[in-house]
Amino acid sequence: MILTLLLVIPFLGALLLSLWPQGSTPAQLRRLTLVILSVQCLASFAVLFWFDPSNPGLQLQEQLPWLPSVGLDYSLAIDGISLPLVLMNAVLCLVAAVASRKIENRPRIYFALLLIISGAVNGAFLAQNLLLFFLFYELELIPLWLLIAIWGGANRAYASTKFLIVTAVSGILILGAFLGIALVTGSVDFGIRPILSGEMGLTSQLLLMGALLIGFGIKIPLFPFHTWLPDAHTEASTPVSVLLAGVLLKLGTYGLLRFCLGLFPEAWEVAAPWLALWAAISVLYGSLAAIAQSDMKRMVAYSSVGHMGYVLLAAAAATPLGLIGALFQMVSHGLISAILFLAVGVVYERTGTRDLNVLRGLLNPQRGLPLTGTLMIVGVMASAGIPGMAGFISEFLVFRGSLQPFPIATLLCMVGSGLTAVYFLLLVNRAFFGRLAIAAGRVSNPTILSVVPLHEQLPAIALSFIVLLLGLAPDLLVGMSQAATTGLSELALLPITGGLS
């Protein structure tokens, strides 16, 4: 019942917060949330004791009938694809709670929503029933909307409404595809299993997989379904941006692997060349759009559009090396984007602006933000794929696994990787080097910026060490997931070799 525990802890924690005695201070509620999320984090890593990395199949399965008449079962399991994402969710939710120091407005609701999101994401990664996955997938929508709408910036109403509408369309398409599977196959069994030509014609497979691709493409997000992301990030608070980029976008990339490729291997093989082209376009667009930004947060947000395109490229190739690279990219991007957003949050809090046109010299060791600048440079180097960091390993695996089946698309994505260095170099050079000057025309010669206490920087420091650790010892993740991603790759090849009828 360890997997159920990963759901019970955050959901019961949210209930406990709602019943906690009135008059509790925000600091007390935050400490209670940290205790709950720490317990969840320990429980998540405890799964490693029972997990067999050599087993490519599902493990620790838990199943109970729920509504058998409509095909909804409470079915949970974990494998090498979902386990790293569950661990990342536990770490980043804890980081988001640690970073939520300035919450004075409705702290009880705020922290309860964080816990609900954590539990819903765990449920989506663990669900082995299509309808159960959809319930958890939609469950995180309203809490995230509220987190942006209540605790966001000046244009939070617009950004949160846009997020709600666009991602609701994502859910509708996904549910429609799941129901379409039942309609075409004439079955109410919503278990996750491959669907091949013996059960459904190729045209039907392509139509249903297309609906899933657009639905998950909105969530990832891929060009041209990305427009909600920069607005949501710009208006969201720093902890919410950490969750949004680090965890919630991964529901979309996880859906690509688990449902688009996992359910429709035949259709995936047919669509793969077009998917690789889509990936290259998304990578180049995200990179070029990031170069054009003057807001640090929007630049980091657009970088996510590009970096998630690597996952689509690797998934389209469906080689063993490519799929392990896709999973590595999901984890590394989650950790790296969290570092970047934490650093941007500190800059904005201390200077009152994120505008690269008015920020200079923040790396100044006496009057600036030297530690924040150092962490930003670490995040930038990791995102640009500097050897020795997790970003390099993930991009190398993706490009090496995708080069043979899709050489042109891979080369275009490699150009996008080079552009990552360009826009992040612009960010670091403008904001952190040169003579210290902030908000020209308002504070042309600032006094000493307020010192950032070390404990406020600890989450970003810890994430930086994890990024370095995975870059120097990638087998910590590869060994955990290689059997599962190899099994998924073999599934993608079965329609070609005739292994399934």
C-alpha cells in the first residue's frame, strides 16, 4: 500500500490544514505543510527499497474495483518511467513550500492547494486506468488556477483565466480520446494496454492518437499551443512557477510516452517523421522567442517550450537511447527550471524588476547578489548543456538516440540547443555583469541591495547539487529507468517486426 500512501499523505494533509485551529499564523501553517511534504518525500524515496530496476514491467501494483460498470478501477502501479517523476514531484513540491515564505494572504488555502496538487500529480503518474489518470490529471487544474488567480501578479486574472480555458481544452481532448477507444473497441475496459490493428483500424488509431497529441501538446506545451505558458509564468509567484515548469508540464510529456506511444504503437510509427518535424519547429521557435524577451521570467518560460521539444523528438525516434534521454530530459529540465525560477524570484524581490534593459552588475560581490548570480549561472550552464551537468547528459542521449532515424530534425534541434546558450548568455551578461545599476531613470546608483539570507538560497543550492550529481553519475537515473524505457522502445518496434497481432 506504499503507492496509496503517496496519495493519502498530501490529501489528508490538505484536510488537516483545513481543520487546523483558527488563529494559526502563516509561519505555523507553512511549518505543518513542510512536515507533511517531508513525510511524503521520505515515503516516495522509500519506494526504492521495493523497486527492482531490472524489471521493465509494472511493480507494486494495487487494484480495487471502483465503478466496474463504466470501467473505472482504482489501479496504481509504478515502473522505471513513472518512478523518477514521482521522486521529482516530491522534491519540487517540498522546494515550493520552502520557498513560500511571504504568503500572508489566505495561507491555509494556499498550502492546502499545494498539497492537493502534489497528491494529484502523484496519482496521475501512478494511475494504470485511463479514467483514473484523467481524474487526477484534471484534479490539479483548479488548484493551480487558484494559485495564479489569488497569489499572482497584476495581470493574474487574465493569465489564470487563459490557463484555465486552454488546459481545460486539453482535458476535453484527452477524455474524448479515451472514450473514443471504448467506443471503437466496444469495451469498457480502460486499462492501459497497446491497441493494434486487430482491435482498431489505423485511421481510427491516428484520429484518437491525434486528439491525445494535441491534448498533451497543450500541457507540455508545444508550438503553437504554448501561448498560455509565458503569461502564466509571468503572473505566477515563484513557488508556483517552480511547480508549473518543474512538475506540471511533465504530465504532458509523460502522456506522450505512456499513452500516445504506449497505446498506439502502430499509429506512432506512421506519425513519427511528422512528430520529429514538429519537435524541431517547437525547439527553434522556443529558442528564438526566448532571445527576443527582455523579461527574465518570460525568457525562462520560453526556454521550456524549446526544451520540451527535445522530449517529443526522442519520443518520435522511440529508440532505447532516445527514450531514456527523453526521461532524463524531463527530470533535468524540472530541476534546472526550478533553479532558474528561484533565482529570478530573488532578483525580482530584491530589485523590484525583471527587465534586462535596466538590470546590470548583480554579481557585484559587495553590493549585489553574488550567490544568487552564481546559482543563476549554474542553472544557465546546466540548461545550455555544459558537460558535467544533467542537461548535457539528457541532450546527448536525446540527440544520439534520434540522429539515425531523424538526422535533419535532430540537427535542427541541435541548433536550438546552441541558441539556448545565446539567450541565457544574454540574460547573464545583461543582468549580472557590468557596473551595478538597477532600474535606470529610477535608481541609477543603488545602495547596497538587501542581503539574501543563506537559508532562503538553500533550495536552489540543493537542486544545483542534484543537477551536478546526475551530470557526474547519470547511472543513478539511467539504471533506474533503462529497463522500462527499453521495453517501451521494443513495444514501438513490435508492429514492424510482427511481434503482436
